[in-house]
Amino acid sequence: MKTQILKPTEENILLAKEKILNSQVVAIPTETVYGLAANAFDDAAVKNIFTIKGRPMDNPLIVHICDENMLNEIVKDFSPTAKKLAEVFWPGPLTMVLPKSDKVSDSITCGLSTVAVRMPSDLAALKLIRTCAVPIAAPSANLSGKPSPTSASHVMADLNGKIEIILDGGECEVGLESTVVNVLEDEVEILRPGKIAIDDFLKVVSKVKLDDGVFSKQSEDKKVKSPGMKYTHYSPEANVIMVKATLSEFCKYVSKNADEKTGVLVFENEKSLFNIPCFTYGNEFSPDEQATRLFSALREIDENSLGTIFARVPKKDGVGLAVYNRLLRACGFEIITLNDVVVVGLTGQTGSGKTTLCTEFEKKGAAVINCDLVAREVITLPDVIEKLVDNFGEEILDGEQINRKALAKLVFTNEENMIFLNHLMYPPIVKHINKRIKSLKAQGYKYIVLDAPTLFESGANMLCDVIVSVVSDEALRLDRIMIRDNMTKEAALERIKAQKTSDFYTSRADYVIENDKGIDKFLEQTAVVVDKIIQ
Ligand code: TXA
Ligand code: MG
């Protein structure tokens, strides 16, 4: 059989319809991943899906619909909570498990009394369902055990010669399969996390539960709520191991444990740090990007016949939970934790409110390292003083020590001098911060906060597990600096000009706190972030 990749034009959608209504199986794009589509009311076609994919016979399929009429054909009962969820999230990446009608056969549900239903938002998918005028059963269009396909070429790699048509809708927008939920009264139970995340559900229902299968391996003979969750799935050829550590520890661990068949799976912004095969899955601070990239990255890994892949661990907020869940499955639930202490990097512009935030962390038992103070210590080290005098001359000396004001004058007015100073100072500063972290760990602190205005510039971000940026409006910062440091407007403006933009901080943070709307709002946001980090 020849497999063709076709654009979802009017004509090709009609061609796909003809195939589907003639018991054939066709690959289609959706906003999550590509699906392997058949007429849900055609038993022979549905069985064919299982054969083509090599799918275990006890793993039921999702039925895709395009309107309420189709929904009423396949479900027996549509509760008020389900209705509310549909209103908010359909069409979109949400699958609800609902009581099935008699029209839905056991070959779809594998004997369960429920059916999983979803209305996709991808326009080509919706159009195809509408044109076929039957509900469409469709699992992800990969061979069982491979990552779900997020492009037509992924489908081709798995199913070339097994199906006639792949409709090519380009790269999938979400990149991970839909969120699958059980709907209870005013509550959802997440069976498989996805783009629609806990916080999204909490806007519609009062309670959200996570099924055990999200974080732990379910035994294959156990009766689980969502059969798909008991299979490892997404399992690359290489042995993928997640290593939970700060970036700096991760690098050390990799260089100690790598052999010639080892690679890494890291965030986009980290690839320059490795000189072994390196695969990336999006920016560290963009869970959405990680979601769209993860499955492609796992497929790329497969093309490189490697033995072991050490992977960086994504954050579990929002769609990050789904990214984490899929990677955990790719790892066969193998995760190495190098420390159980959380290092929080706290940064932002001068005058944005970092000190207040530090106090809130301290109230919860965290230790704070003031990195400006560390810098002041470093500048008293004899070898640092020697190099500074070599470059700037004796005029910066005050007795044996550096006259910081004189030095500041030289660097704030001359960019080259500033660069020299930073290059000289940052490495020993980071080394000293690291020493402090170790000593605080030894004292038993579980949370350590780095109060670090130049967290990223110095590279101290590599020591952190989580990063919080505090930003605020320029005019407000100006006022704060003038009062706090007793400065003229001109001097304060000079200081602000030397700082990075808010965007610099927000794009590199796990959490952003905006300090523009008064102390109450600031403390409110602070409490939420501190609670999320300190658990
Ligand atoms: O985004 C998606 O959901 C994609 C696209 C194509 O729509 N489809 C997809 O299908 O991921 P599949 O078959 O790969 O995953 C369906 C998941 C499986 O984990 C399955 O066990 C679960 O949904 N499921 C299906 N019917 C169920 C039911 N009645 N009760 C509980 N879980 C069910
Ligand atoms: Mg699948």
C-alpha cells in the first residue's frame, strides 16, 4: 500500500471521507497530536486501528465529535458538570470519560461502560468529522510504544505502507495528547494530564483530583481507571533517566557518568554547555514550548542509537505537569534525585521589592544568601585586589582594601571597565555562593534563597532549582531607589539605565511577581508563590 501525505484541502477531505466511510483508517491532524481515524460506528474499521497500531486490545479509544448531536448519539448521560466543562473547553484538548450509549460498541471501549469523548479544535479535524457526519474513533497515530506523532512525517515514519492517507496539518499546536478526565459532581479527576491543567479546571469546578497513574507506574494486571496509563508508552530505544538537580549539579553528574554512548536531553538555553550528543525540548521557562517539542526530541533520540540519555526535569506547573508525566513514562519512571534541598534564585531590578520577598521566605524557615554581601567579601580577597589594581591602578585603593566608590565611578561610566570587572568577579562570587549553599545544607536548611540582582549575568542561576523574578514599573522603582538610597533623581536614573528590562527577568523565571499595585497586592502574589515553592 502506498501512503500519501496530503494537505487537508476541500478535495482531500472529501477523499478522506470516502476512505473512512468505506471502513478504512486515515491519519488526521488535531491540535494535540495526529490521530488514526476511523468511523466509530464501523466495528471492522475500529478493529483495524488496533491491528495497524499494534495496540493492546484492552486500551479503549477516544471518540471525536463535532457537535452536540453527535455527543447525544454516543453518551447516555451528560451531567451539568460535564456540560459546564464542554462549554468552557470544547472544542479543545479535553477528553471526558462519560457513560456510553448503546450505539458505542465494545470494540471502542474494550468492554467498559464508559466512552472517552473529545471535540477537537483543529479546523481540518472538525471539518472532516462534519463531512463524514459520523463520530470518529481515533487514538494517536503512532505505532504502540512510540511517542505520539506531532507532524505528518512522524506518522509516515511509523505507518508508511499501512495506511493510504495522512492529512498534513503541519506541526501540532499543543504537541501532547489531550487531558483525560473522569467527571464527578463539581469535580474532575485527571487520568492523563494535558494542556488543560489543574488551574484551568479550578475555574470551572471546585475540586480537582489527580489519579495515581500520573506519577507512578501501574501494574499491567491491575484494574486501572484509564487503561492507557498502565503502559510505559513513549519509550525510546535509549535508556532515558531523569536527573533532578540544579543545572550545575546536572552538568557535573553527566560529565562523571557519561560514556561514548551517552547523550543529554536538556532545555534549549542549555545546549551550549554540553559536548556530547545533545537534544533539546524547549525553553526552560516555557512549558508550552516543552510540550510542543518533547515528542520530536524523543524521536530524534531514537535516530541516534545511544545507550543512555540523562534528562533535565521539567517543572510541574500548568501544562508542565503533562510534560513531566510523559517524560516520566519515557524514563520508565526512573528518576534520580541528587538533592532534596530547593535552591531558589530571586532576582529583579533594583528597587523592585526583592528584600520584602526574602523576608517572606525567611518567615517560612528558608535561609537567605545576600549575594551582594558575598560580592563585598570577594572584593576583599588578595588575588582579586591584585588583579583589580593591575587593571585600574592604585587609585582604587584605600589602604590595603578597594575603595568601592572609586571603583564604581570607573565602571559605571565605562562599559569596557564594567565587563572587565564582571569577568573577574563573577566566577569567585558563584564559587562562594556555592560554598554557602553547601554549608546551609549541612546545617539542615531545606530551602535556600539567593537574593541575587545579577543572578543570570553571574551564572548563579545554574545553582538554582527554581527562579523567581520581581519586576515593577520604572517610575515606581525610581521613587523607591531615591528614598531608599538617598539619591538624586539623576543618579537613580543612571542606575536604572544600567539595568536590564523587565522582559529580561520575566522570560527567564519560573514565577514572576509584579510589584506595581501597592503592598497588599504584592504580598498577596508573594504568598501564592512562596506557598507553591515551600510545601
Ligand atoms: O489528544 C488526544 O487525546 C489524541 C488525539 C488523536 O485526539 N488521542 C489519543 O488517543 O491520545 P490514545 O488512544 O492514544 O489515548 C487515549 C487514552 C488512553 O490512555 C485510554 O486508556 C484512555 O484515553 N481512555 C479511552 N477510553 C477510556 C475510558 N472509557 N475510560 C478511561 N480511559 C479511557
Ligand atoms: Mg496514544
